[in-house]
Amino acid sequence: MRWSAFSTLAFTLFLSGAALTACSGPAYTSPAAPQAAQSRNLSSLASKATPIPYTFQTIDDTASTVNRVSDINNAGEIVGCFGAGTKSSPYESYWSLPPYTTLTLVNYTSAQGTVLNAISSNTTPVMAGYVINPPQLAGNWGLVDVSGLFTLLKDHKEGSGKDAVTEINGVNASKYGAGFYVNPSGTSMPVVVNITLGSYAALKVPSSTGAQATGINARSEVAGWNTTTSGGVQGWFERNGSYFPLTYPGSAKTEALSLNATEQIVGFYTDSSGTEHGFVMSNPTGSQGQQVWQSIDEPNAAQGTAVTGINDSGYITGYYVDSSGVQHGFVGTP
């Protein structure tokens, strides 16, 4: 979901030309007028846990009907994306500081799209994601940005044509990234990337027919999701080569999208009616009965919520879809 595009939710519910009627948002350093961001209180649903109360702040490009805040670091800096991935509305990315009244665009020049998925907690943070068809290059290339210096990454095992895909979904302060590539058979293969050396270590998720690594914390523990051999979709947590499955109780599918140093994991699950809900969970190494889950629904979400990032203080990021089918980004403060 995170990862070759915005989300299945975004594509299904995106309404071409729809106006933003339910939120106001920040301005860009390139032209747009600042507008005050909104805050909302959350009374979350809980599974086996006392709900953590959040205050939500909407972060949007006011000209776009598809928005997402992708990640937040320990300084509160965020990265995010907007756009529908079309020629008229390509993916664009930004970085922002609290109080998020200004978004600074971060785009690879002359590429068909730039998607930032992650930001580290370094003094000089590392931002990571992917670029679509950069100049003279085909496919999706992993992207790392340090102080405006871009580096493109490609796993040599990736396929060609539509399978020429390498993407970075998470990054930590030690400059290790979590992501995936698509092999010549069209299967997503999860990896941890040593960004400094440009080397890749494969992750072997059990009982998997394809997987993505989506987050990596300060201890280099990794979260992700996979398609199982039985055809289901579940999240997973990896520590020292051991894998622990993550399935929200009673859900049709679960995708883990990020984690912090205290092993809180976030993502989304789909209920029996097909609606997506965000989650925050802890104790990922416990059995399903010992794992602690909290469902997250942004108060104005009518057609789904996903949580995409979490920092060590428990601040979360993500997006929700309103009753008009407009997708809004958010930061949630506990």
C-alpha cells in the first residue's frame, strides 16, 4: 500500500476534479497562500487497550484531492506526498517543520514523480522514498536525500520493464533503509539497504509469496507486510532474524507500515465490509492474544483511515478519506 503508489484506497476513492471542502492546509514555499491547519479530537476505538487519545491536524495541498503525510521523526519533522499519479496530477513530495504552516517541495527534477516515504531522526535527517522514471532512466528508483543531495538506488536483482522497481519505505539514523524490489517474475522482495555502502540484504519472510519491508527503527528492527501462501495479507515484525506475524483481530487483511524504537507498530487493517482503519499496536513478539491493538479512525473519515508513520514519542502520521472521496493527510498528537 505504501509504496508503489499512494494506496489502493486512494486509487479506488479518488474523484477527479473534486474540490477540497473539508479541510484547510499549509502553503508551499512555491506559490500558494498559507491557511491555518485544523485540529480535531479523537476518541479511538480500542482492542485490548485503553485508547490513546489523539489530536489530529490536517496537512494538505489544498489543490489536490489525494494527500498523505508519510512519516515523522523525533524532532517532529514530517515528509509527505500529494497527487494522483497521473500526467495531470503527478506525485509530488514535501518536507515540513512544526507547526506545518509551510511545506517545502522535495522533487527530483524532470522525473515523472517523486514519493517521500520516510525521514530519519539525525540532526541532518535522511529522507527516503522513490522516483518514477528519472531523466534518462526507466522504472522506479529508490531515492535518498541528504541536505538536498539526491542519490538513486537500484537493487541489481530487480526485473526490467514494469518490474524495474526498487523503493525505500523506511530509514533510520544509522542510514539503513527498509524497502523492496520487484524481481523478474513480478514478485516484491523485501530488503534492508545499507545506504552508505549501497548494499542490500534480503529478508526471508516465512510462508510468503511476496513482501515489502516498510519501516526500520533505531535498533534496525524491521516491520512490513506480505502476501501469504494461502492468499491472505498480514503484517510482520522482524528482530534478529526472527519473524512475528501481525494480524489485527478479526480483520480481513493487515499491513504494518512503520515502527518506532519502543516497538510500537502502525499501519492499517481492513474489516469484513472492506473499510480500512488505522492501528497502533505494541508487544509484536507476543502471541496474537498478547499483542495490544488500538484501532484509529480520524473523526472525519467516512471511507477509511491509514496510519503511515510513528516517532519515538508516539506522534503518528497518515491519511483519511472523507465522505466526498477526498484523501487528506494528518499528524496525530497523543
